[in-house]
Amino acid sequence: MRNGPCGGVRPDGNCEVKPEMRCVWVEACAGSEQMRASERIDEVQIPVDHRIKDTSAWLRHIEESAAETSAVGEGDVKR
């Protein structure tokens, strides 16, 4: 889950978890309508991988790049 514990919004537009608060998604959708590419708010994002919490994204990228490079044999190099 990327955006909190909620499972919906109350009929009055308030938060399901905290009824006295306006639902942040109702507010976000209303605000996005005033932005360029407002339809992007509908794009579903992949879930966060909590196993990599407190690790370096840069280091992970470098390690993955190094692994890909070492997987290429000498015969595969284009000249």
C-alpha cells in the first residue's frame, strides 16, 4: 500500500479513518484538476518494497549496473 490505510471515503467527503478530517484524496483530486496533466493522478503506481527501507537507491543502481556489465561476455562487445 502506497498511500495509507484507507479503504475509501465517507459519503460526506471526509476521511474514513479520521472522520473529522477532509479526505486527502478528495482534496488531491480536486487540486489536480487545476494542474497540467491532471489525468496523471489516476496512474496506478507499484507498491513500495519495504524490504529495501533504509538502503541506498544509488548503491543499488550501481550494483545492478555492475552485474549487467559483468554478465556481458567478451564476444558480446560491439566494436
